[in-house]
Amino acid sequence: FNISEQILINFLKEVDSGYHPNPYHNSLHAADVLQVVHYSIAKGGASEFLRDEETFSVLLSAIIHDYDHPGLNNAFLVNAKSYLATLYNDRSILENHHSAQSFELMKSPQFDIFSGMTVEKRKEIRDIVIDVVLATDMGRHAKLVAKFKAKLENGIDLKKREDIRLILQIIIKVADVNNTSRPTHLYLKWADRIVDEFYKQGDKERQLELPVTP
């Protein structure tokens, strides 16, 4: 992809620093998700049918999928009438934000990992990344899983762009909630972290006199 090593280093450092020190949605979570996406491709068989552009896109999606996450969920942002909820019309608020902020970052030459690519390749990768990151919205979970199950029953066509895109979305969804498949001592750490983050949100909801999320 003709990416300058220094620009890649700059980009990764900036993305890492753009993750907040939330108990759960932090840069460690992003690295964890990236590792499982890589495993799905390298060991899970996806490398046999994914094009380089698709592989690059889903790895990049894992890296940026929770960039600038505030440690609060979409429901909170809607109930609090936040600027982001207004900006994205209450639809996949955080997921749109993570993607938009990441591409905004890449507008700066020192972070532009796309600078050595053709316009066509850049457009394709951006399109895939947006689709994949938006798939991490748990509000779309049931619909995406139902779609995938239907595809499995009727047969997946690995030559169809739509079917490959769905596979990429499922890969990142599995990676995003992978901690239940980790050894117990690691899983319990992740469980403690997400509970901590949710309780912090509950405290903030109570402070703002909003409905406390179950």
C-alpha cells in the first residue's frame, strides 16, 4: 500500500493517544480487538478469500473502531441530548464518531497513511472501514446476526462484494466481544472493566437526573 513507515508510526501513536483512559473502551481494548481480527484472518481461514484491500480495511477498522470513545454509550448520549447525538441524528452515534474522527485525523499529512494510494483504492478502503466500524453498534446486533444466519443457510458467495462485506462485519463483531473466549483469569479482568465503566455511567446519569441504565 506504499505507506511511509514514519507516517504509519505517527498515525498509530496518535490513535493510541486518542483513546481515553476509560476502564474498558481504551487502547488496550483496541489492541485486543485487533489481535482477534488478525487471528481470524491468519488462522481462521479468511486469508484464503480476502483481497489485500479487504484485509487492510478490517485491520484498520479494528485499530480505530473506538477512537475517542468517551466511556459512555449511545443511549446516554441520546438521553443527555449531547452534541454528538444531534450531529448523528441519534443513529450509531459513537460508531459514526469513531470513524469520522479517524478520517479527520488522516487529513493531516503526518498521519495520512493513504497518501501513497490511488484515489480509487482510498475510496474503497474508506467505504469498507465505515461499514465495518458501524457494524460494532450493538443496536444493530440482532439485525446483522440474523442476516448472517440467513446467508449461512442459503449459501455465502465469496465472489459477491455484499457477502464479503458481511463477513468482515461479523469478524469485527466477534473480535469486539471476544473477551468471553479468553482464559478465565483474563475474561474476569475484562468483565470487571466493563462493569466499572457502566457503573461510572450510572453515577453520571444519576448526577444529571437521567434514567439510570439497567
